[in-house]
Amino acid sequence: MPKVKTRRAAAKRFRLTKKGKVMRRHAKTRHILESKSKKKKRSLRQVGQVAKSDIARVRDMLPGG
């Protein structure tokens, strides 16, 4: 069997926790930040979990999954 290659784009965007959860960054944090409230911007800094419907697709792209 050949080595399993990592999808580099996915490796830069997603992280796997030790328990197997797939974590991601939030969108809408790059520009047009003046119109967003401080509370909204603060909550977007936190990492989020990938939706259940997308977990299998993301895990296929990462070798550790």
C-alpha cells in the first residue's frame, strides 16, 4: 500500500482533537469589521466544531481521521 497523502488545504483549515472532534475557525473575520459588534467579533475568535453532516468528508481528507 502506498502512503496516504494529506490534503494540504484541509490540514490548514481543520484540526482533530484527541477525542476525535473536528474543529474549525469561524468565517466572517477578515474585513468589514466596523459594522460587527464587539460581542460578535469576540465570539468569532473561538474555534467551532464541524457540522455532523460534514465530519466524514473532512476526515477522509486528513490521514489521522
